[in-house]
Amino acid sequence: MIGERVRRYFENRLPRSDSWTLGQGNIYILPTRAGWAFAATLLVMLLASINYQLNLGYALTFLLAGAGLIAMQQTHANLRRLTLRVKSPQPVFAGERAVLEVVLDNPTQARPGLGLGIYRAGHRAMAWVDAPAQGSGSAHLAFVPPHRGLHSLPTLLAETHFPLGLFRAWTVWRPATQVLVYPRPEQPAVALPAAQPVPGGTLPALVRSGGEFDGVRAYRRGDALRQVVWKKSVKSGEMVSRDTSSSASRELWLDYQAAALPEPEARLSRLAAWVLAAEHLGARFGMRLPGAELASGSGEPQRRAALEALALWQAGPTGPARPGEAASPAVSPRGRR
């Protein structure tokens, strides 16, 4: 327990940076178990040589000791002058694995046997990679964020035992990049809410409460390609188009109040499922959250904007605070950050 507290204390003193160049000040080195056994063997050989006055024993002992010292220098040099970079991870849903790509830039000769992993107690799973001469190597690491929001990446560990495995050189690095975590979609998902009538509205798509397009018809020669409901056409095997004349006065809104669940996180999960369903159907939709509103839109950009708003939303001063709210900025009214 004390060792874990000490580890966290020194870890928290490290600066956060997306680029980490290794040098004398941030590389640590100690013998491995094999290294300690090697040192003990050399000590026994030295004592035996002294006791029996073996000149060849002295020669062999000091030869092996010199090889060990050279191995120590080579182990340290295998990390020195490397630059570590992390690429921004893609957003994930809560409970899914976030994958990090770490790039090792090598300005000198080839560096074999480089290990990368997540720095935490009891975690020894490493991804091993070689860095070619004056080139770059990369490794992929994964971790599971605990809840929705904006999360800092875990502290990373880079190490090497090259060339003889007698010494372990390592560095500890805290990336500054963050990963966005969307709410976990509700499973099984409930049907989308009914599209609402809008007097004088001109939106071209809507969805019934059952999740189907309201106002589709058989494809007519001369229909524009943007009117074709491709996903529905693939499922049915027949070309269908949006009937814009019947859908011009209705629009779909995903409302926090309409989710009708007691817990705020459960409501956000339901809204996330609705966002995915609406995007899958190709519908235009908007979203309303307490203190924030996302304008109506469609397609992948609208999906990302809606899920980002759900990930970053915070309960108001009188409402319950969501997990990790200190690490996640609020969604600004009438938009998103």
C-alpha cells in the first residue's frame, strides 16, 4: 500500500506532454533478476580465484564483468534519444476499449526490443516493437475508460532489456492528449420518439415512432439521388425515395425530458441509442438537453456532434452531478464545445 502511494506521488509529479524525448534525466536503469544472479556468480568466481590463486579465474571473472558493464551501457543507449509520440485516439462508448497508437521516432541506429505498456501496479502486459535506423516504429495499447466524459490518457511505460537481459532500462511518460467517451447506448434500444409537427417547416425527412421513415414512396425515374433512401432500399431490395411533399411539416427532436427515466445517466444512454438509430435511418434530427440545444441536421457530422454533446453534458447546479464532472467541460447553450 505504501509502495503504491509512493508510485502515485512520483507519477503525479511528471509533466504531461504529447512528445517525450528520452535522455539522461528521464531514463532509469536497474539489474534484472538475471543481472543480480550474474553479479552473484561473478562474486563467487572472484572469491574462488582468490582462494585458489587461479590466474585464469581472474581473467574470466574480469572479462565477464567487463561484458556486463558494456551490456549496461548498451541497455541504456537503446532508449536514449528516442522520441515518443501518441496519436489522438478516436472517441469510444463507455465500456469499450480505447486504442492508443504510440510512435517511436529513432534518429540513430536500429533499436530492437522496445516494450510499451500502461504504467500501473501489477500490469506487465507489454507491446514489443523494433525501431528501424532513422525511422519510426509504432505500437498499439488499449485501456477501458471508466465512464463517459473527457479522460486523460493513462501513464505509459517504455522499457528495454536489450542486449543480454541483465539490465532493465525504463521511462515513465504522461501524455497530455485526452480521449472522448460517449455514453453507453441503451440495450435493447427503445423506439424513436414520434416526429413533431412544425407549422411552416421545410425539413425533408422525419421518422415515425416505430423507427421507419414517414413519407417514402417507390422510386420514380428522374428522382434526385439525394432523395433515395439507400439503407431502406438495400434492406427491401427495391428503390425507394423520400416523399418530401408529405414530410415538409414534421421534424424529429431527441429530448432529454422525453427519455423518461429516473437517472440522468440512463437518460443519456437512451439518447445515445436514439442518435445512433436516427443516423442509421438517415433522418434529420435535433437534440435538446437541459441548458443546451443542438440544431437539426443529419449524417455523420450530426451524429458526432450529438454524441459529443451527450458525453460532455453536465447536470445543472440543482441536479445530480455526473461521474467525473470535474474532468469534463460543460456543453455550451445552443451548441457544443
